[in-house]
Amino acid sequence: KGPDPDLIAIEERMATVKHKILVLSGKGGVGKSTFAAQLSFALAEQDKQVGLLDIDICGPSIPKMLGLEGQEIHQSNLGWSPVYVEDNLGVMSIGFMLPDPDEAVIWRGPRKNGLIKQFLKDVYWGELDYLVVDAPPGTSDEHISIAQYLKATNVDGALIVTTPQEVSIIDVRKEINFCKKVGIPVLGVVENMSGIQQPISSFIFKKIAEDGKEEDVTEETLKSLQMHSPHLLSLFASTEIFHVSGGGAEKMAHEMHVPFLGKVPIDLELSKAAEEGRSCFTDPKCKSSASALQRIIEKL
Ligand code: ADP
């Protein structure tokens, strides 16, 4: 049996892509696509040439998270053309191919594998600094083929997103073992929805409001805070949201000898930015999540 022509075609196509990063999660709903989308925005804002490939075939949320709903893919003689957010940020998703976004994609393994293969060999990205691949959750059939194809392209490795609860972390352990088995390096684990951060000043004002003397004291307190301890106004307090029995993602990463990249808090403004297809890095309201994401991205 000779060399697999598909693998050769994928290798050739990916030869113009410097870095390939796979974004994985054990479960759905942990923020994997949000992370993949914001990572792509961040890299593009650093003037990198970026492609975002959504192969979460059953739940493609990338078009919405990039503000590209309703767009369509075009064909050229070079291949399928991605849909561009900016000149340096192109996106490819099965979401662009579905006539009705509410329609369920009920495909069996071979058809899904076929499309993933096509995405990898037929999309014309041109020269890219980064290709971010948003994979489906879990370790299903698709993952084995993605792993096989991506390995042929010298993938940098996988980033694994989880929430802090043990139920999510159990599946991340499986995901890490999967990566080890198929030979894809784990670049690190990100803990998302990790508590909520609120400015300390909001607690102070709340306390005053509960006392029933909101107006008078608020102004006075604010002035005195600004004068004597301005740093207090920029301090954040972190509150846990979930019961974390097993020590969270950091402990798990340590036990499994993979890097822990950091925690991203629950942030209403981040979910708003994601919902509206915007970058959180250019929105000052996303301060708590954007700075956490930035610190994680700097480690890559
Ligand atoms: P997954 O890709 O793992 O299925 P998504 O990225 O689609 O998960 O996220 C699920 C939902 O959670 C989305 O509505 C998203 O806006 C929201 N979300 C993700 N991360 C956060 C966060 N840190 N703070 C608030 N909402 C978040």
C-alpha cells in the first residue's frame, strides 16, 4: 500500500501554515469555542496572519462568535476561500454551508471525517502564522482522524479547556491521555469559568446600600477612597461559583505532567462579546476576562 494521497494533499496545503493549534475540551459548554475565537482575535490583533477552522461539525458556533453569521464560502481555483473578519483573520466552518442554522447536522462518522479531511486539504488559507482549530468536544471518531491528519502537518499541539468541576476534569484526563496516545503534544490546560471577579468597590457600595444610606455615604466614601487608597478601586475580589472537590484543573495538570496555563473568570461581558461576535480585548468592559486570557496567550 502506497502513501495515503489525502495525507500528502493535507501536508502540501499546510506547508504554508507556520503554527497549528488544536483547541479541545472533554465536555461541551465549557467555553472551548469562546477560547478559540478570542485566541484568534488576540493573535490577529498582534498583526499575525490567522486562520480559524471550526470542525465542531455538530455544533458550529464559530460563525456567530466571529460576527459572521449568514456568510457563505466561495470557491476559487485555489480551493475554498475562508470568510474574512479582517484581512488577517479568515474563518472556515461548516456553519457557512448550512442553509438553516437551526437544522441539526446528523452525519455518521465517515461523512464527518470526509468533511474534516476536505477542510484540511481544500481550504486556501495562503500564508498563515497561526491556524487555530476548534475541535468537537470529547474523544470520538472524528478526533482520531483529526489527530492523524494534523500529525501529518506537524501540529504544535493541543490546548485543553475545562471548567473547575470534577465532572469536567475527569473528561480532561481522558483528553490528555488521548493526546498522549496519538502523539499530539499538550500545550496546556486552561480553566475557564473559574470563579467570578468583582471590583472590591462594588462590595463597599453594596454594603452602604444595605445600610440604607446609599447616597450620602457613597459619595463620601468614594472621595475618601480616591484620596487615600485609590488602589482599592482597582482591586478585584474573586468568588467561587462551583463546588470544586478535586482541586481543580491546576492540580490535575500538575498530576498529569502537562502545563497549566491559567484561569479565566466568569465574565458577563465576555459572554456578551462572544454572543455579538466581538473581540474582548478591545472592550474595556471585559477587563477581568481579557487580562486573564492575555496572560494565558502570552505563554504560548
Ligand atoms: P463550548 O465550545 O465548550 O461548547 P462555548 O464557547 O460555546 O462552549 O461557551 C458556552 C457558553 O458559555 C457561551 O454562551 C459563552 O458565551 C459562555 N462563556 C464561555 N466562557 C465564559 C466566561 N468565561 N464567562 C462567561 N461566559 C462564558
